[in-house]
Amino acid sequence: MSLVKNNKTLLVISLLLIIMPFFWLKPGEMDLGGDGGRLYFYDPVNQIKNLALYYVSPFNRGTTDSSFSYIPFIGMLVVAKQVISSSYILISLHNSIKLAVGFLAIFAIVREIIPKEKNNVYKTKIASIIAGLFYLSTPAMIENYIKAIPSHSQVFLNPLMFYLFLRFSLTGNMKYMWSILVISLIFATNFSWQSAPPFFAFYPIAFIFILLYVRVIRQIRTDWRKLFTLLVLFFGLHSFHLVPGVIDMLIPGSHTNARVFDANSIKDQIGYFYAILHIPNSSFYLLSYSLNKLIGQVSFVFPLILVFGLLINKKRDKTILLIAIFFLLVFFFATGKITNIGTKLYEFLFYIPGFSMFRNFYGQWQFVYYFFYSLFLGVAFYSILSRIRSRIILNITFFAIASYFVISSWKFINGSLVNPFREEKNNIKVAIVMDPKYEQTLNFIRLLPSDGKILVLPFTDSYMQVIHGVNNGAFVGHSTIGQLTGKKDFAGYQEMVPYSSIFWELSKKRDYGSIRKILGLLNIKYIFHNSDVRIYDTSFLENPYSPNYVRKYMPSTQLEYKEYIKNISDEKVYENSFYSIYKINEKDYLPHFYTPEKIFVYEDDPKLNIYSKADAFFKGNTLKRPVFIENKDCKILLNEKMCNKRDIVMQDNIPEIEFEKINPTKYRVKVFNAKYPYMLILSESFHNNWKIYLSDKKPEKGDVVSTYFDRKIQEGKHKNIFLDEKTFETLRMKSLPDNAHFVANGYANGWYITPRDVQEKGSYELIVEMTGQRIFYIGLATSSIVFVALMLWGIRLFFFSHNKTNYF
Amino acid sequence: MKIYSHNVIFFLKKYKYVVLTLIIMAVAGDILLIENKSDLITFFILSLIILFFRFYKIGSKKIFIVSIFPIVIIFFSFIIAPKSFAIEKASTWLFLLIGTGILQEILGKDTK
């Protein structure tokens, strides 16, 4: 690349940035945890299979949540892992890219926008390097590597995409457009609905800046046709994840819809905004000061450079003014408290649909802020340097500031910030070397024939799981079992909705009978217990096992957990070192699909929050195969007289069913001897897009792996077929009426099926499908076509183009 | 009335540096002496700055010079009292002064 070819300093810095992350972790170690979790570096194949391909999440009740945007990046990791099997190397390489590309992109942008003057090439390079180093050393950049969420790639993506788009706007060269599209596809997560806040914080402002810069300062006309082409290709390429996201946003009642449009929800967001307003300090942002307290005061130099840059701008160059305006704008967004009027204005912005995504404003705007700060600093610094004639003084200034960056970021450079102690007194660090025995346990779970769900113990306050490695590190992140085995799991309080509170209360009272019933209603068949004392008895005494929450209700030691599990399970089916798996009694277990014998009708209590909703209906009764439905749903399905009875016994001749999983979004249910109306329950999180279709295929008994309730319910051999010739078979079929679909057991899907609905047949096959998955297939087809066209176009652009100029 | 306004203008022109010093002291006073954030005071002082800088035909560059004062206050406040409210107010003033200077520069006739 000619960017580095003739500049040894630049090359040296880039190489150092690439090599640095390899010393943060030891070979074999992995930094995987946190809210987002980065298990794809560890096991990309299973992550793609269980997390990325389907519209149903692999966690707890199977909420509808798409992670399709992960497919390109994790797909690349699958390929990369064939060549580089070490997760440590992949993680380090990823961090190297963040640093080196982030630095080089800022360097290139500042070098591009600094006004070209004769004999000032050296000063331009110094100013650009300082801007790049400043960008890397800012608090937003160095303090977020630990437990980095997927959108953290914005640290290099933002400047890289900005530079490519700037060059595209200045030159009209289509190679830049091609690069933008391909890079955006690889890192599709950063352009997905999940990353909406960082995306909308940066790209609209960056786009407007570039348009103004190109038009007003460089006086080049914008080629709107090429821009429109870029937009169309972008949407075409990203259809596979954007289309399901847009549709989800438009569905009334969905989580995304409420966050964007619900006025009550907006008031909550404003309340949250004011609650955290005191956290960011304007001065902290301005000074961007060092973690090293000894030299922290030196950071006042940076706002001084900005002011001097404006002062020295004698020729009234518009570039620095334009950057300064955008700098002030993002400073306002990042701090939220430039005067009381400014804060009030900020509050009004929340009424713009979608703006409430910035409720965590200081976290989401900081990356954009430091980006523009770096550009401003680079251009202002150049203004100052352009007045210095002596080369010696230039070099001294450069080395002084560069040394400041190195000293102030030393904790980051030496890896202390990336791999700190989780639990300092017990010497437990963030990076983990996975226990092979845990990997064997995961493999065992993967091969379990039943798709019953798993309760993960020790139970946490939220949804986290703790695993101690064979080194002095521990993983603390979103539970691994669902993501890596395909068996949904419940690891914490937030996942047991609507039974969260009642589960804790019953656990505190040690009411084991009722606990088993709740596990049955949640389709939990197995209990995974990690009996390692290092993760519960001696460490992690606060987070995620807080003494004010989970430890108040659940067993307080691993020994007590063993007693607890003995009373809620039937037998141990696996043991390997700390890891054991137990099976609950089949009398209490309700399979993934079941036909209830008794209906309990209840009135919902609107005062109960989502974690306590089960208090309205669960009274610890011990009858088998129940279903709980709300009175309002009962009246639609049955008649008012029956619903007033509060419990209804179904007809004796409940049909036999046999169910098998095709994939997490599609099941076949074979029904035999159905004479009367009955209810069919699917223990997955309720969603209107779960539909039932009557197949014209005659049901035949298949291979059975488990039977329940005297063979009334049989579980077939499960598969995981993403795409085959039958994927779209339900397109021509009519689904059961929507008013036959109701919320069962406070969270699940229930259908009331009458003989009329199934053409008076006694034996038939039903297909139960999450129709949201079809939208993904359509989007995927669109994206695939655009991708192939893009690749062919790329070959033509780079290999057969007559224009051979180096476009960097 | 006309004689009165002439007298005021003459007085302001005669004591130009006194007036400007008082305004800058007002900024420092707002930062260091007034404990709470008052938009009335802040924008009143800012309006005076804009008014008198235009009255005295002082260029935008001088506003940038004034904006060095909040930075100096921030520096010393961090050493003396790192958690003082003055630091936040100084940051707000820096923002307002830079913004005002930029606006003045853009509206100026000799922009490149």
C-alpha cells in the first residue's frame, strides 16, 4: 500500500499496533464474555447453526430475535478456523485490525482534508500521525476492549468507511464503492438493527459532513446517481438481516416497535436519560485525559491545540471551521448538558421516532465524538505546525506528544485493560483457557436426543453463566449451552419470565414439588450443575450471584445446591469433573409439544410486572398436563359459561401426538385419533408469527426417542435442516385461524383445534412454523443475488479495469 | 435622548479595555463564583460579549483568545479541586465561546 510505502514511521507504528494485541493474552487464552459475548471466536460452527441462522433465539423460552447479521462474519471465522485453529490468534488478529486500521484510517482522513500546501508534506504527515495516535488513546477507544460487544468494531469501521466514502465522493472511483459494500457485508452486525444506536450516531452525521466538505470546500459536484446506486446495492446486500428487522419494527406489540413508536415507552426513555445525565462530565470529554494520574493534567494541551488552531487559521480556511462545527455538535450529543436549555432541547429530541435508541447517550455518542475530536485535533495541530520552520522543533514536538500517548495509554498497551482481574483477591482474570471437560460436557448435551430445555445452576441474577477455565481465568457471559449445543437454557432470573419471582420464592421455601411443576411448564427436562466452588463459594460473591438477589433465595453453597438438585430431579445422567447433568422426573415434565388434560382459567393482574405474572395463575397445584389461559382468551375460544368454571376438563379422548423438530423454526406434529376439539401447546415464547398448517401428507409413525404419558405424546428424532425442497411447502397452505391462537402458561403458544379446522380428519399431520423465517429466506435470496453480482463486478473492476492507479 | 446615547457611546469607546475586562471577569465570575447553572446569567454574559465585540469591531479571533481562559481555569481547578462544579461550567463556556467564534468567522466577509 502506498499509504505506508514511503513513510517508515507510519510503517513502524502500524506494525507495532498489529503485534501489540498478541501480547495481551497468552497463547490458548480467549476473551469471550460480556453482554454481547464473542463465542464465535471459540466455536463459530455451532454459533452459526444455533444463533445466526434462525428467527428464534437459542436462549430460554425461544424468543423471536434475529441474529442474521452475524452470518457473514461468523461464516468467515468458520473458514478462518480451518486454517488458523487457534481462537487466541483470531481474537488477537481482530484486535490488531481494530488498532492498525483505525489508526491508518484516521491518518488517511486527516492527510486528505488538510489543505495541500507546498513544502508542508512532512508537517501534514506529523499532524496526521498525531491525530491517529490521539484517536487510539482516547478513553472510548481504550476502555471498551474488555468484554467488547459486537458493535465495538466501530472503532476501526467508522474511520475506515468514512475514508472510503470520502475518497469515493472526491474521485467517483467505483472501487471505493465496491470496498464499502464488501466491508459492510463482512461486518454486517455493525449495520444491523442491533447496532442501530452506533450506526445512527455516526453515519448520518459523517455523510452530511462529507457532502458539505466535498461540495463547499473541494467544490466537487456530488454524483447523486452513483450515491443512489450505492444505497440500492447496500440495501440489496443487507436484505437478509435488514428486511426481517424492518418488518419486526412495523409489527405492533413487538419489542422494537414499542421502543420506536410507543409514547409511554418514550417517557420511560426520557426518565432514563435524566437518571444518567449526571454521569458524563463535559470536562472529561474535552480533556480526554489520561489514565495515568501523574501526567493526566497534560491533557489540557489538547483543547488548547484546538483553540490555537482556530486562532492561527488566518486564511479563514473553511475546513477547520466545518470540522469544528461538527465537533461541537457531537460534543452536545455526547454530554447532553450544555446549559439547561440544551438539556431541555435534548429531551424534546426523544419524541422523534427512534431517537430513544440514544437513551444511553454518553456511551453511544462517545465514539463519534472522539472521531471528530481526532480530525479537529489533526487539522488544528497542522495549523500550528505550519508556523514552525525548524525541523528539530517539529521532531521534538512530535516525539513529545507521541510519548505522552504511549505513557498515558500504557495500561492499554501492556494489556492490563484488556485482561484485567475479574476477582482480584482470587487472582481470576477475564481471559479463559476452556476446560476440555466442559467441552466434553457440551458435546454430551449436543447429542441428547430430546429437545427439552436445560436449567443452568448455580442460578444467576440475570442471564449470565460462569465457567472457570483451566488457567486463572473465568468466562462470565450469556449462557453458552443454548448457543453452542442448540438446547435452550435458563441461566438466570431474567430468563424465567413469567415465573422468575415465584421460582425464587419457592426455592427459598424449598417447595420442591411446585418447583418441579414450574420446570415442567417451562419444558425444562435437564438440569446442568457446575459444582466448581471457585465460581460460587469462594469467588463471584457479588456479580452475577448477588447477596441481595439470587443468594437470598437460592442455595448459598455448592453443597446446598447438590441437596436442592437431588429434590427436584430424578436421576443423574452425566458427570465429568465439576459438570453434572440431571434429568427431571417424567411425571412433572411437559414436552415441547403437549396436549393438556385440564384447562385453568385465570384473570391477569395488570399490577404484576413481567417477572411476577405467574403469581396470577400458578398456585402450586399438582395436576398433570395442565394449561393456564387468561379469561379473555378462553371466552374467544370456548364459551363464557365454561370459562366461568375456572377449571375445565378436556374430553377424555385427547389425541395421541408425535412431534419432531425440522429446525428451531419448524416442527411436524402427527396427530392420531382426534375425535373432539383439543388444545395443542408449543412451549416457545408466544408470537403471532407461529402458525399451524394442515399438511396433505398422511401421518406415519416415525422413529421415536422418548414417550410420555403412556405413549400419548411421543418425541421423534430431531433434525436441524436449514434448507431443503420442503422448506417452502407451507406457502400454498392455509393456516389455522388466528383467533384459535392464544397465550398459554403465561408465555407459550397454544392452539384450540376443532375437527372442522382439520377437515374432520381423525389422523393428520400438522406443520408448526415460525413464518418470520420465510422473510429471512427471501432476504437471503436477494442478498445472495446482489453478492454474486458484486463479486463479478469486483473482478471486472480490479482485474480488467483500464484504470490502474493506486486508489489509496 | 440623542445626547444621552452619544454620551454612552463615547464612554464605552473611551473605556473599551475596561469594559472588555469586566466582561471577561463576568465570565470568570460565572464559572468560579456562581455555584449553580443559570442559563439567564450565562446567555446574558454571552450576549454582552457578542454585542460589545461587534460594537468594538473586534474580530472572531479575539473570541478564541477569550476561550483560552476557561481552559486555564479547568487546568488549575483540576489541580486544586478536581470535583468542583467550576470545571463543568468552564467546559460549557468553552463550548459557547468556540461556537460563537466560529459563527462570527463564518459570517465574516473574508472567509476563504
